[in-house]
Amino acid sequence: MIPSGGQLTAALPGRIAEQPSRTWRLDGKTGRIAGKIDGLEAVKQAVYKILQTERYEYMAYSFDYGVELRNLTGQSPAYAQSELHRRIAEALLQDSRVQAVRDFQFEHAGDTMTVRFTVETSAGTFEQEVSVSV
């Protein structure tokens, strides 16, 4: 016999407040910790780290972290553009602070494709760029 008549309700009514994003600031030139950051700067750093981490390569990260960029080498520019758009958006949207990834622009020169795009977050909007060998 299957019970009936029960209703499921949310454990916490209303909207859950966003957690603070304060974290250590990493100096990109020295690779050392250089203070703390919060808000938009913390999200920018998180996006940078996601784009610099190859997905599935490091056991320290879950399979949801990072982006797959390496296996695009040797692919046609049209295929690479399509996959870069999908893979970058998918990787960045894993972070709950990222609301949208839009306005993709591609520039192909030799064996390198440069991708520029806009990242909309709960802390603000910023432009980002990544270059990939294709």
C-alpha cells in the first residue's frame, strides 16, 4: 500500500541568502597568496582558475570543476568554436555566482583561437578572454 495525502514543503521558506565569497587573493605573477578578496574580484579569480584547470585531470577537484580544452587540437575552426562556446559556458555555470556567459567572440590566428566573452555574476559583470590551441 502506498501512502497518500502527504505534502512536501521546503525546509526553509523563502530565499536562501548567498554566502560570502571572501577568499585568498592569488598573485598571478608570483603564484603566491597576496591578501584577501571578496565580491566581484573573488568571482573573477574563480573564473580564471576554472579556465586554467583542465577538467578530469586533477584528483583534488570534482569532475564538475575545470574546462575541457586540450582535445580540440587539430579540429576544424567551426567545430572548435561551437565546442568552446558550450564547454566554457558549461564550466563557468557550475559556480553558483555565475548567472550567464554571453557575447562570445572568436578570433582564429594560426593554430590559436582566442575567445572573448562576458560573464554575468551576482556580484557584477566583466569581460574574460582565453586562448586555446586548435
